Amino acid sequence: MGLQLHRPVRALGLIIVAVFLAYANSFGNGWHYDDVHTITENPHIRSLEDPIGFFTDRTRFARDADKAMFRPLLVVTLASNYAWSELETGSYHVVNLLIHTACAMLLWVLLRQLGRGPSLALAGALLFGLHPLATEPVNYISARSESLSALFVLGAVVLHIRAGSQQIGPWRIASFLCYAMAMLSKETGITALGLIVAHDLTRRRFTLRDFADGLRPVHVVYGLLALVYLIVQYGHVSVAVVDAPVRDLSTQVMTQVKALVYYARLLVIPRGLNVHHQFFEGGLWSVIAFAGFAVASLVLVVGRGAADVRLGFGWCVIVLSPTLLVPLFILVNDHRLYLPIAGLLVALTSIWSAGSPYRWPARSRMGVVVAGLLVMGILTQNRNPAWADEYTLWSDAAAKSPQPLVPVAYVHLGNYAKEHGALEESVGYYGRALEIAPHHVAARNNLGLSLESMGLLAAAADTFASITRDHPDLPEGWYNLGHATQALAKAYGSQDPRYLDLLSTAHAAYGLVADSSYHYDLALNNLGTTFEQAGRVDSAAVYYSRALALGGDSPDPGDNLRRLASQLDVYAGDMIDAGELIPLETLCEQISTLRGAPPEALFYLAVSRFLQGRYADSLTPNQALLEKHPGFILGYLQLGNLLETVGQTAEAHDVYERLLKRQAEGTYAEEARRRLQVDSKR
């Protein structure tokens, strides 16, 4: 080859330049798909005050507790990005690209360790950096888990090779640390163990005796690290594989055998990249055919291939093994092929270095490599704009679905239209999705949200009611039903005979939102508003307080409680006249816990208990009132009256004297003097 860059600094520098040029048009791309619950609406990444918590509380991974995953190192990087630029996507894309570039540089190191010349190693690393399949982990911010884990997997393998025969030492310890960090970034990081063992075994002849001799004591340490990780992840793995797998084992095996061939085509010919491939569960005969082809290929590679050819193709299978064995909702993904690209290049560079291309003229070899790199770079640059926003991404997915059996593209197009105010257009997209899959939950739910935003409240409420009938365990369905029904009640008005029934339906729906739901604090707040609309401000205050105590992002619970506090004089007068002393007590108890609560809350709390004849209970808030608000004059009269009622006349006199010291003139002062004179005549 003519490209001879022997100095590592120059080679690695060229990798950096080439990769950044290929992705120069990606920095303005936006949020996508899982980014919403993992980043933009995830409150847990908005502070770095407790970084240890990311390693002890897996629910910090996402907005919703039911989406919890143990990927603490990933979450730390996202929280660091948030501290840097909050939700400005530029910094997230820079970090994603830096991670990808570092992976390409580590692959260059690995290829050099495996005996490739500097130019061939550089070509392999550049192909990795420019391969279009890497566009998903680079552009899709949540897919950072894939590239971050790959970075540490490559690091673990490179450092293992660098450590050589040493059982312990700085390089070995660094390799162990990289292995641990790979697993803390994503579950597939566990496959580094298989790659390390595969590397060591392929250095020997492929016989049973050599196979056994190739196993080393140090492999046990890597195995123990994997075992510890599996113990930590036991619950998650058990649910995914044993307790509640998304498909049975036979279907999973048939589907993923077919997926291997599909993946092989994407690795070699990266056309038709898609955020949601139209790939379906495989049938028996297609799987038998694919399996026969795969076995024949494996026999050929194992029997005749060089060590690194076996390592490279084995690398691909090992890295894909978790998704082959563990049933997942998404059958195939572009980003799952990120690390297998490295394995493919290990094999291809081995074939290149040993085969006929070296009999070609140097310029021809150079031309083939440069042409390949240019094609990959152009394909990558052309793919980046598809990730600009949700509309471009899912329009691309829909365009690549000539027979759109998967409605997800239209759901996301509908979401984009709804978020940008094109409500009628969103209804059309959701309708298209429901033509394909009439019971699609997300399409139905988001259709209801669009109808509600358009003011078609009855249709929205009917849509959400049908969802809750079909999926009674879906918290979002209950929340949305409550919201639409409550809005419908408000639109009808309190004089409409349907008003109270609608409020009752909304009340019941909010009550069925699970406490693990992201909407739970909003449901509590809205439950309070249904009570307030029904005239039960005491119960409203209880639910506003409960919502506020959860510490959610919404300001509504605090604002609603403060609004009740500002009208407390009116509510208290009406409730005292109506004899509703216990509801008044409840209302004042809730308002008094509010930061900056008005003094009236403690005052009417004391009054409500006094009027109930609970004099001892009335004393505590009355004393607290005068301690916190010594200038609240009416509190002195109420306390004095309480003390007189329980026969503590001298103490009552002291309270009246304190009042007169603070306010010598006026109605309250005259009342205090009157009481002092009356008591002195007794």
C-alpha cells in the first residue's frame, strides 16, 4: 500500500481528522426516541451532587422507574453533559463523536498488536471510523451506551494483549478495570470475556489439546468479574430470559439465526440503514436454510482460516450473542453492529494481508483502499441528515417501508407533527398507524392527546377510555383519561347535569395512576383540582401537598396550594359559618406546611380546633403563630380567649398586655382593654 504512516501520532491524527470530517454535518442533530425518558425528561441526570447514587440506584437511568437499567457509567456521562450544556444537543454529539473516534484509535492499536502493518492498520481503523453503521451510535445520543461499552471492551482486549503472559501488573489491572467499566456502560460489555478467551485460543492450533492449553488462570479473574456482574443483574436477566420473556425460546432462536445473515449483509453492504428495520420473526424453513449456510461458513473459516480470520468472525458472533440469546422487543438494530464492525475488520485485514491483493500494483491497492474509504465517508455523510430531527428520521423509516407493516414510523411522525402544532396532520399519521395495527397503544394514546389539544374532548375521553379497558395496567392511559374527562367537565360547566359525573370519572381515573408512574405527582395534583372543582378545598389541599412532597418538576402543586392560601380568609369564613370545622382544620394543616405559609393558616387552625372544643390542640398552633409572626395581632386575642376559656386568667392577661405593647390603638387594642377590665371586675 502507498499510504505509509509509521508514526502513531500521524496515524491517529489522520483518524481524528477523517472521522470529524465525516460527521461535520451531524452536530446540529436533535433528540430521538429513547432520549426523552433517558435524557430530556429524566430528572436524575440534572445534578452531579451524588454521583455514587448512579451506581446504587438503577432507577436513575430513566424518567420512569419501570425502565430502570444498570448502566451507571453511561448515566454519569449524560449527567456530566447536562451540567455542561443542559439540553443543548451540541455537547452530547461532541462526546458521542469523541467516544467513536477513541474506539477507532483503539482498533488501530489492536490491529497493530495483531501484526498488521501501519498502513493496513490505519485503513482498518479508518473503515471503522467511517462505516455508516456507526452513524446510529454517534447521532442517536441514547445509543452512546453502545459506543461507550465498545470503547472499554476494546480497551480491555488491547490491555490484555499488552499485559502478555503477566498474571498481574499495571496493564492487567487496567484491563480488568476496562472490563468492569464496559459492563457498567451496557450489558453487552460482558462479551469482552469471550473476546479475550477467543484471542488466546486462536493463537494456538485448533485441536482439543491446544484448546485446553490455551485457557489461562487470568481468564478466571475476568470470569469472576462477569459472575459478579451477573449476580448484580440477576433480577433483570431473570425477567428478560425466564420470568417474562417477550417471545418463546424457539421463536427467539429461529428469528436470531435469520438475523445473523441479515446482520452480515448490513456489515458488508451497509445499504438500507433504518432506525426501525422491517425485520420479522423467522419461519422454520428459512431458518434451516440460513443455519446450513452459517454452519458451512463456520466450518470453512475454522478449518482453513488464519487465526485472525477465526478471531474476527468469532468476534462478531460473540458480541452479538447477548441479543441472540436474550429476547428483546426490537429484533434488529443498526447500533448492535457497532462492535462487530471491529471484528469484521480484524478478519478482513487478515485476509488482505495474506491474500492476492498484495500481488497487485501498489497504486491499485492504494486506489481500492481510498475508494472504499471515500464511499464509506460519503455514505456516512449522507446518512447523518436523517438524524436531524424526528420528522427526518421517521420519514426516512417510512420511505424504506414500501409495505409498511410496522406502524412505529407513523406514530413518531405523528408525535413530531403534534409537538410542532400540526394537530390535524398528526391525527392523519396516527390514523395511518392504526390502519396497519388497529390496537397499537401508542398510536391510540397519542391520537387521544391530539384530539384533546384540538378541543375534541369527548372523542379524546372515549379514546382513552378504550385504552384503559384494553390495558388497565397502563398508568398513562388512566392519567390521560382523567385529564380529558376533567377538561370536558370544565367545558360543560358546573350547571350541566353531567358535570359531577365527569368529575367523579376523572377522580377515579387519577386514583388508578400507579405511584411508580412518571405522571404520579401530576395525577395527585389533578386529583386535587377535581376536589377543588367539586368545592372540597380541604381534600384538594391534601392532594396538592402530597404532590408537592414528591418533588416533581411541575410547579402546579405549589402554585395551587399557594392560591388556596391566598383565599384562606374567604374559605375560612364560609366554612365556619357552615360549621365545617374539621375540613377547615384539614385545609389549614396542609397550607401551614407550605414554605412561606401565611399566618392565617396557623390562626384558623387554632380557631377551628378551639371551636371544636379541643382547647389543648388549639394552643400549639396559636403559640407557633405568635412565635413566627409576633406582629399578627389577632393571634393575641385568640390566644387570650383560649386561656380565659380554660381558666388561665393570669396568663390571658399577660397575652393582652403583650398585644397592647405592640398595638396601643385601634379595634384590637380596645378589645384587649375591654377584656382586661372585664376580668379585673370578676
